[in-house]
Amino acid sequence: MLFVVRHGRTEANASGLLLGRADPELDDVGRRQAAQIAAVIPEGATVVSSPLARCRQTAAAIVSEDQIAIDERFIELDYGDFDLQPLSEISAETWAEWRADPNFAPPNGESLNALGERVWAGLGDLAEAAVTGDVVVVAHVSPIKAAVAWALGVGMDISWRSHVAQASIVRIAVSERGPSLHAFNDVSHLAG
């Protein structure tokens, strides 16, 4: 089984900022969420993480730091000049253009299609291990949406049609026939 996990909360997330390549650490809520994620991950899972601190800290709640494989392909979308900007400060025209074209890239940033290519390659490299064992990828909103697109065999234009909750888990079964989405946006472990 492939578990694709969104990192715990950061102060920037709580403040409603676009958070791409900026590298804040988890806040107190995020550390609590990471522990709750760890409680539902099967023991012995292989853990792969984005290199950013918020993902590495979430992954370290699951396994010891020396057991985490860092993979740059699961880093968040490069928001370029929009990184750490309040969502409300992005113009309606820009949002419309971005939503209409998966090749749109923010100034000095990356497109959803470019992100999809790197994430799909990363998932392809992990697929065989996920057939016979549990693999956890700790990542960000956009790479998780790319993982869902990979599982469903659709394009990155679905990115704007889904919401990925903080500290949520996506489960993708992988077999010789390919991936199959089993659970999306699961936050049941956060109850209480």
C-alpha cells in the first residue's frame, strides 16, 4: 500500500499563506498531527519525504530520521514570486488563468504539469515496493494531488477540483495491474 501523507500544520498554513519552497517548521498543532499520523501507519513501512522541514518533521514522527529517504521530487510546487503571499492577494484574473491552464507557472515558479511529471516519476520508482509492502510518502498539497491524478490515470487539471486537508492521508493500492485509489483526504486519525 502507498500512503501519501500531507505534512502537519505550520504557522504559514494557519495564516492562509501560499506555502511552496519556503521552509518553516511545524507548529505545535502540526507536531501533534504528525504524532497522530504516525499512530495509524503500519510498522515497518518505508518512509520517503520531501526535503522541506515540515515534511521531514512529520516523517520523523513515523520513523527515526536516519530511516527517512529524502526525495526532491516530492517537494511542493514552486510558487515563485507568490511564495508566502496571502491567497487573497493573488488577483482573480491570475487565479482564473492558473485554473484554466495546467501549464501556467507563477512568475519564477513551476507549472502543475511540470510538478506532475516529477511526482509521477517518483511514484513510478516506488510502485514496485508498494506492491508487496507499505510505502509512505510525506509531501505537500500539490504533490498529493499529482499522486491522486497518477492513481486515477488523469491529468493535472484535476488539481483545482480537490481539497487536501492538513495532515490527511491518501491510500493507493498498487498491484501488477497498476495503482488504485482506496482512500482520499482521510483525517479520521485526527479525531479528538
